Amino acid sequence: MLEEFFRPVRAGNAFEETVERMLQAIRLGVVAPGARLPAERELSVRLGVSRVTLREALRALQQAGYVQSRRGRYGGTFVRPDPPSRTPPRPRAELAAELEDTLTLRAVLESGAAEVAASRALPPRLRRHLRARLDDCTGAVPADYRRHDSRLHLAIAEAAAAPSLTGAVADVRTRLNALLDAIPLIPPNIAHSDHQHALVITAILDGDPPAARAAMAEHLAGTASLLRGFLS
């Protein structure tokens, strides 16, 4: 079972997928409450990630209350006996269906919006608007991050110049934020998202539709991994 869960992750979203894999193992009892996770060296090899990435993921899980570290001869990282439940109060099957529906719709809408925005000759006003929203997101404090993140994604939809698309992205973002509110804000994920946002905006401003679509798809996949990890 450990080989099934702790298999190599994709390089593009290594941190997020590492968190997802470990949360799945914890939630499904592959690593039981109170049990020790495999050693860092073993986990990093199994997952195909650096020790730095692995430690960031373990730190995020510790701060979220899923694992705890112990020092000494018999130390290591252990699953807490009473890991928290961040699942919103509704039946798990209903939540899973809502999650997958939202993520699928978001992937279709927002990847397409980025591609269309990059195919347009954007006027200076829109170009400034996109850069400003990127700057707001990059410099946001954690308490304001999701608000600025939402504004950036809406700005990309607006740049596609299709009002119906902007409205659809706004609707799916509302659904997404309700799900995001049920999981913690994780600093390494914020930093990674900021980097991916910059790639998306750069591709749009450079007029490169395939790159814009690919960068947005990669970004959305990272968020999807965290949501599935915490809520599935």
C-alpha cells in the first residue's frame, strides 16, 4: 500500500501533490493514527522530490494538525492520534461530487480563458490591469490572499473579452472559494501559486496562447491536488 500512495509525483506541482499523497495515506488509514511515516530519505526517494520539498510538505501537515515530530532515538514524523477534520459538514459523497464538478468546470473555463486572452491584442489598459492584479496577489498578506487571487483570475477572464465567460468564471470561483475556506492557507503553496500566476500572465502578455493554457492548467492542477488531499 505504501508503494501505491508514495509513488513519484509530477515535477510541476511537487509540493502540492506530496501533500495530497500523504493526506490520502493518512485519511485512508494506510499510515494509521499514531504510526510513524517512513523516514524522510525513503519518502523523498519514493515520491521523487527533494528533501526540501518533502520537509515543507511535512511542516504544512504538522501546522494543519495531521502529523507531529518527535526527536530522539525513536523519533520521526508520526500521524497524530486525532487528526483534524476540515471537511465541511455535509455527506462525504455529496462533497466529493461537488468538488469534482467544480474542479472540472474550473479547468475547462479558466484554461480556455487564459488561452483566449493570450490570443487577443490587449489594449494598454488591460495589460496594466493584469500586471496590477498580479502585483496585488504577489504582495498580499495571507488574510487577503484569496481575495486578490480571485481578482487575478477574474481579470484573466475579463481579458478574454467574453462577458458570459467572465460570469461563468465568477460563479465557479464562488464555489471554489467555499471549498478553499475549508482547508488551511499554506505558505509554500502561496509562493508556488505566485510563481505560476507570473507564468500565466507573462504568456498572456507575450501573446502565446499554448503557453498560457499550459501554465494555467498546471496552476489549476496544483490547487486541485490540495483540495482533493484535504477534502476527499
